[in-house]
Amino acid sequence: MPNFSGMWTIREQGVALQGGRWSSPPEIFQQIALFFGGSAGSGGQNYIDQRNLASTGNASDFGDMSTGASGVGAAGNTTRAVYSLGQTGAPNYVVNTLEYVTFASAGNGADFGDLTTVRQKAACASNHTRGLYGSGENATSAVNIIDFITFNTLGNATDFGDMTVTQQYRASCSSPTRGIWAGGGLAEINVIDFVVTASAGNASDFGDLTVGRYGFGGVSNATRGAFGGGFAGGYSNVIDYITMASEGNATDFGDLTGGRYLNTSASGQTIGVWAGGIAAGTVYLNTIDQVTIASTANATDFGDLVNARGYLGGSSGVSSSHGGLA
């Protein structure tokens, strides 16, 4: 029982834990990654896959988005994932719709609000309070807009600022204080931008990737961000990394298990994973690769998505324990 002050002592917690009477919020012990939408070449899919990053294994079904979509962009805190639908089918195609799910409760997405403008392939960053949706493309061209939402309040997004470049197909990652975007464009740029998540304003230059590329994903713990895959004159297996607190160019980390682009990613505080994508010969992948973010090495197999697909958007994966939530 708790002591007279209403607080549990360490001994009391231990006894309760052994007796099955001690419970903790699931987000503390679980690192739930969700992967939204995508396409295998015949229209957008409405799948939401889930996987606990605490152990290797295959993803399972979490629920469905309201419609099939590709180029989805998702941001999350420990409670909610809020995703922009991106490109859907007729009659709307590229939309500004935001939906959300709760990590602790598998189920279908519900309406959250709208982005300030229609777009697909938004790349996302977040801390406990805010989700940021940066870059992407509307029905005709790339955009440099950064929007933000407050996770615990349903409603429309607000303008945050602009990127230093106007590109789509970017990768992104988060620290507790910064949102970071890298690469992008069909010209395979190497630019890395950053913002301070708590303060609206335009992005600043951070440095450069080791290889300019587009259509890839970023992972992070509280200290380090890493970017894997993409297209760089061919299907890239490159993983490079940055230290998020100090601007500078990226450094080689290792390689994915194979070249891929239009893949997505998610991360916990220990591991980062890259999922799905398209390989040479227009092969749609269900492969999930993993790395330990704190150490440099080649990726290894983690498991598989429920369905093979690409056109995921670098931020169509998100977790309840990424680097912005330390």
C-alpha cells in the first residue's frame, strides 16, 4: 500500500510489480511505430501498420485511414500520431486533410483538422507539444511551407515559417528542441535545414548530406539523426548521420540492406528503422531495416510490413518514442 503521504516507496513498487498490481503508462515501456498508407502502383492504400520497436518482428494491422493515400506525412508525441493524407484518389487528389490516431488504442483514423494548404509528401518533425509539416508538393509544384499543430487540441494547422529551399521528397528527424529536414527535389539536393520547434520562424541552413538525394527517411534519438535510402542517380543504400545540436555536414553511418527509395522510417530512443520503398526493377518492398542510432554500422533485418509498398513519403512512419520526445 502507499505510505501516509500517498506516495509509493521503491520497496512498495517492487512488491506491487511482483504481484501484478503495478501498472505504468504503455508509452513508457512500448515504442510503438506506425506506418501510414503508400502505394504498390495502383492507387493509394489506407493501411496503418504497427510494430513495437522494443523487439524485432513483423508489423501487424493497427487500423485504417479514412481513404487510400500516398505521400502521407505523420508527426507524433507519446499519445497521438497526426498525419496529413497527401495524395488520395478522385475527385480531390492532393488534399490538406489531417487525421489522428491514439498509439495506445488500435483503430481507424479520425478527423483532426486541415493543413494551411493542400500538399503531399510533407516531411514532419515534432516534440511533445507541436507537430511540424514541412515542404512537400501541391498538385503542380514543390512548396517551402512549414505548418504546425498542437497535438492535444483538434483544429487546423498554423503557418510556422518557410524552408531555405523549395523541394519535395525530403527526409526529416527531430531532437527535443529542433526539427531537421534534409535533401529532396528531383535534382537530388544535399541541403539540410533546421528550425527551433518551440519558436515559429523560417528555417536556417544546417549543413549538407554526404550524398544529395530524394525520397528517403530520417530517424533520430535525442542526440543524433540519420538518413537512409533515397534516389541519387540510382537506388541508394546510403545512411549518413548528423549530431543535431551542432550544425555541420553529415558523416557516413553505413548502408541499408539494399538500395531503395520512396521508403519511410520511424525511431525509438535506441533503434531506427526504414520500411518499404521501391528497389531497382520497380520492386515494391515490405522489408524493414534497423540500426542502433548511437553507433555506426550497416543496417540489419528487423522484419516486414504487412504489405509491400512504396510512395510512402519520408515521414509516413512515426513512433511514440522518437528523438523529439526525450
